[in-house]
Amino acid sequence: MSIFYLVGIFLFLLAFVYFGLQIVAFYHTKKSEEYRGANGLAPWWPFNQDIYDDFGQKLCSYGRKLFYPVWIGGIAWFVLKYNYFN
């Protein structure tokens, strides 16, 4: 197994954690928020910090740390895989 596929597995695990945090944070949205579902389930959920309670805001800080490695790394991995490692 090459290092390229190990990086892909690592990025997949990071994405799994990122979306797991998103699901947990969704349950910590403020109940009075009008657009709770649309904002809480969007891919950029960690940047809408004001719709979450205290624990949800803590999850947002973790989500912001994972946002760029997951999305940019995942897109770069797929571009490299289907253009150069086919």
C-alpha cells in the first residue's frame, strides 16, 4: 500500500470525525433559531457559531480546525488520484 492511499485513509477518518462533530453540534443548536436545520447541517457549520449553545460553540472550534484539512486535502487527494495515480 502506497503512502498516497494511507493519506487518503487518514483524510477519510478526519472527514468522518468532522461530520460526526457536525451531527453532535446540530443537537446543540439553540431551539429558538429560525433556520436551525439549514445552518446546522451546512458544510460550513463551524463558522455559524452564534446558533449553538456553549457546548456547540466548543464543537465549532474543533470543526474550524478540521475544516481546511478535510475539504482542501480531500479535494486535492481526489484531483491527484484521478489525474495522476490512475
